[in-house]
Amino acid sequence: MSSHYRPVDAINRPEGPQVPEMPHAVPYHSAHVPHHAVILDSESNAQLSEADNHSTTVGSPFMILPQEKYKTRLLSVTLLPPVHFYGFGLRSALDEKTGGLVDGDGAAFEEGVVLPQKMTIMLLFPGCTRYKRQANILRARAKPPTRAQLSAIIAREVLRFLTQARQEGTPLRFQGHEICGLEDLVLIDVFHVSKSSLQPVIGMAGAV
């Protein structure tokens, strides 16, 4: 672990409605093909993420950080398939060092999909204040983002979330340690959870 991962004494949960109980962190090893790990639920069916031979962290294990699942209340919304990133480092994404990202210049979403200019990025970690912030998704001339651009967008929002959570006294923690930066975090999937919302699946590298 890097110096951005430091121990704390206890989890201080904010007052108010309790976050629904979530599963424990899920071990995920990108070198195992295929390997399934439950990420989020869509209605009553669990969605699965698959690792494949194109993982950018082959041989590097990581743990999926559990989140509260978000369910849209609009029954008529057609949700897009998840975008898989297979454990791409968020620090690399933020620094635009995406040479190791599989198909980084390829479109993040299917061709012909109409996206709003802005979409809400949601991070719903138990014990932390819910994070919901709009981010510009479309590029110039309303072009959809590439996989590299989407990973950079997510990395910026995760960094904002970590800063905000720490300032509010409810930092993100993993196994009794506070997560202070992006150095140990990886992007696994990005789920389309409502008409204009995305929820990324984040993992902790080298934690297995």
C-alpha cells in the first residue's frame, strides 16, 4: 500500500437514515479468466462483471469496494450495458496515462446511443455521505466520450469525493484504513443506473 492509505481508529457514521447493509468487499483477481464478482443489482437480478485476457492489471489482485446499489424509479428507462475497465488505475486515468488501457481511443458507449451533455456521477459507499455530481460527458460537437476520457471523468469525480468525504469527517475506509488518494484505487466498471446517471465500481489494488 502507498502512503496515501493510512490507519484510523474507528468508523464514525453520520446521523440520519442508515445505509442498507452491503456485501463485504469482494476479492477479484484479473489473472483468473473468467472470474465473476457480484457488483450491483438491477431490480432483483445481480449484474456480473467478467475479467478477460485484456485486463490492464493482469496478475494484480484487487478488492471491489462495496457500494449501495442505486435503483431508478423510472420503470420505462432502458439502461445501457456496463462499460468494463478491468481494474484500470485511477491515478493513471487522471494523469491521462492511458496507454495501457484496453481500447482507450474507442467509444465508451455503443454507437448511436444518445447521451445528455451532463450526467450525474454517483458514489454510494456505506459510511460516507452520498456523492452525486453532474459532469460533462459529451465532447465538442456532442461527441460521446472515449473509454480513456470516461475513465478520466470518473477519476476526477472520485478524487473530489475523497476530498469532500474527508472534509466532512466521513472518509472512505477499507479494512480499518482511510483511503486518501487515487494511488491504490482502480476502475472496474461503469454502470448506467438511470436515464442520466452513472455509478462506477471502484476497487482497491493489491488488497487480496
